[in-house]
Amino acid sequence: MGDLHVVILAAGKGTRMKSALPKVLHRVAGIPMIEHVLATAEALRPASTTVVIGHQGDALKVALAAHTQLTFVVQEPQLGTAHALLTAEPALRGASGTVVLLSGDVPLLSLQTLQNLRDRHEAGAAAATVVTAVVDDPTGYGRIVRSGEKIARIVEHRDATAQERAIREINSGIYAFAAEGLFDALRRIAAENAQHEYYLPDVIALFREQGRNVETVVVDAVDEIRGINSRSELAALSRIVRDKKTAELMAAGVTIEDPATTYVDPGVTIGPDTILHPGVSIEGRTTIGGGCEIHSGVRIVDSRLGDRVIVRNHCLITDASLSSDARVGPFAHLRDGAAIGEDARVGNFVELKKTALGAGSKAMHLAYLGDATIGAKVNIGAGTITCNYDGAAKNPTTIEDGAFIGSDSQLIAPVTIGKGAYVGSGSTIRQDVPAGALAVSAGKQRNLEGWVAKKKRNRS
Ligand code: UD1
Ligand code: CA
């Protein structure tokens, strides 16, 4: 096999999306559609990958900055798909081997199909190989016109005769080309068609006229080559990806009570005997162990859950970790590096930010715990607040093993509550509390006998 070069077309305007965001950055099942294409392309280990940008090209470059191996070429103005590929010529100068052309808006193409494309192309020593499919409704697509077994040319829907429109084999817009002579051929394409654009599919007829071999690869799974031009197609393809993911999870032993309302991103892993209730979203790079139960209305993003973790209704968990046997919620907010220890419990209306809650510790009601390191077997009373922000900087709170924080206490950071210490309810703690001590700061209680009756008399 010779060198492999990938070119991805992404210069088009995406008018029908009606969006300020470049079309190829819209997310399919949580991942920008062009990232799906890049992931598949990268699996081929190409010698180079060139992305043709144009419309909103700068935004696209910024969004793809992490992919340092990409070469960007700008197509301005956008005069059609042949012109788009021609724009990549400087990036491919001197390249030999095979050029695979992908479209940034066709996200579900499988690696297997790409490998088949490459194999067929190289085995046939072809000038071009076209990925095609036979579809029920070919409206809008270019049609594959064959002469005998062989592809003769491709005709765009707008330019097709009634007879050609009856052809149900369509052009996917995905091709392999021999690098040799490709750009010379593209330069010979004319814009003599309904749209006055330079059509890349016209190169097929050109090669055939030159007596060069052109192959086709017909895909059976038509979804693979579906492009996205509108928001409804975006939703439809996202649904396909999600259905595949939930099916895989169920096959691996995860219970999903209602797959239709369960959103699990492709990069998520979940262990067997975990139960997902309806209306759950699990996103990004989340990993969940076995035997967990995730109740309705929960959203988990980029987080790690051990085994047998219970997440009750309506929790938001982002960039957090929950050790095995932890139980959180309902209505808990765990974020930015929150780490819940083994068998620890977080109850309702509790927020943890950059806070470690040690093994077996509890914060059951209405608390804010930020920038805190909390040991094992600590009890955080209802209404406890770590006052971590002094208006300029975030300050740490340390609560050592076995400490007890009475309800409605404020811990003014930086502050440390020693091992086994008690903080009386309603305290405002401004100084460290030594291990084993009791800290109380609320004033002495006074009872004014008969006060209510006196007040009522005064009023009348
Ligand atoms: C194209 C094919 C058609 C095929 C269909 C499959 C042409 C002329 N037609 O039609 O045979 O059935 O794909 O989906 O190629 N692009 C650029 N620069 C341009 C024009 C387009 O980068 O100047 C990019 C678009 O952003 C898109 C891709 O090329 O990613 C395809 O362009 P599009 O206009 O969507 O072509 P179709 O009309 O769908
Ligand atoms: Ca298209």
C-alpha cells in the first residue's frame, strides 16, 4: 500500500442550519460532527490530513486547534466541490499514493467502509473509487450512471433527466483518488451545470473518457453516508448514534429503562447491572462502574463513578468522582473536581466544588462545600457553608476525620477543624478549632418572659 492522504471538505455555508455556528461544529450525540469524521480518518493513520475551510473558517480552525496534525487550506469563494479539492493542491504537492476525500458533514461513515474503499481502490489501481449506496429516496443526490457493470459518470439531481432521476444508486460524496494526475484532471472540469459550480463528480466521466479505471464501493448501511444539512437531520443522526450506544450498553448488561429518553455519549463506559432510569444524560468521558443506579433527571458529565453508586433524582455532576457505594442526591450539585469517598453520602440541595468528602462522611442537607478537604466519618450539618471566597481569592477549609459540624454553621476559610472536634450549631468559625475541642460562637440565649403579650397590648 502507498501513502494515504485525507482531505475533508468543510468550506460550505450550511445555509439550511440557519446558524451562527459553522455547520460541522454542530454536535452529533455530543460530539461536533467533524470530530466524528476526524476520528474515523485518524484511525486510517494517514500521512496527511487537510481540511478545506472557507465559510466561518477561523472559528473552525480555533475549534480544531487541538488537532495539531491538520493542515488547513482556505477555499474562498466556494465554487463547488471540485474547486474545493483543488484548493488542497498546495498541501498535497508532491504527494503520491491515495487521496481519500471525506465530507465534514457526513459523520457516521465507518472505518470499515473507509478500509473497503482504500482496498478496492488500490487493488483496482483505479484513478478514482466512489462510495455509493442504493436508497429508497435518491432526491437531491448525484446519481450513479453505469454502463454495463462499470460506473460511467455521475449526474447531479438538478441536471438529471427524468430517466436518470429514476436511478436509486447515489453518490455518497466520499471517494478515493490516485494522487497522480488528480489535480490536472480537476483543472479540466467546467462549471457547465445548473448551479454553475465546479462539480467534483464530473471527474469520474473524465477519467473514464481517458480510459482510466474507476471503481465503486456500495455500502449496505445507508445511514453511514447520510449527510447533515438541517437541524432535523442533525437530530436524526444523533438519534442513530445514541440508539447504537444504548443497544451496545444493554448488550453488555446495563439496564436502560427507557432508551428513547436516555442520552449516553459514545465515549461513556458503564459496567454491568447498572440501572439507568428514564431521562438520564451521561456525557463526555464519563465512566460508571457496575451495579449503580442512576435515577431520572440526572446529568453526569466527564465524571467517574465506582461500583454500586446511587445517584438519586435531579443531580448535576460535572468533572467529579464518586467512589464505590457512595450515595448522592436528590438535587445535589457536584462539580470541578468534587470527590466523594467510599460509602459517603450527599443529600438534597448540597453543592460540592473542588471538595473531597472522605469515606463514610455525610452532608445530607442544604450545604455549600467549596475548596474543602474533608476527612473520613465527618458529619456536615444542615446549612453548613464553607465561606471560601473573600472577594479576591478562594481559601481552603480542612475538616479532619470524625469532626462534627453543627447545623447552620459558617466556616470562614482558611480554617481547619481538628480531628474529632465539634462545632456547635449556628457557629461562625473564624479560627482553627483544635482536635477534640468544641467550638461555639453564637451569643448566649436570652428569654424575655411575657414579651409577646406585652407587644400585643401595646399595639391595640
Ligand atoms: C454532493 C455531490 C453529490 C452527492 C452528495 C452527497 C457534488 C457536486 N455533488 O452534493 O453528487 O450525492 O454530495 O452528499 O459534489 N463544499 C466545499 N466547497 C464548496 C462546495 C462544497 O467545501 O465549494 C463542501 C461542503 O461544505 C460539504 C461538501 O463539500 O461538506 C458537499 O457539498 P454540498 O454542497 O453539500 O454538495 P451536495 O449538493 O450535497
Ligand atoms: Ca451535502
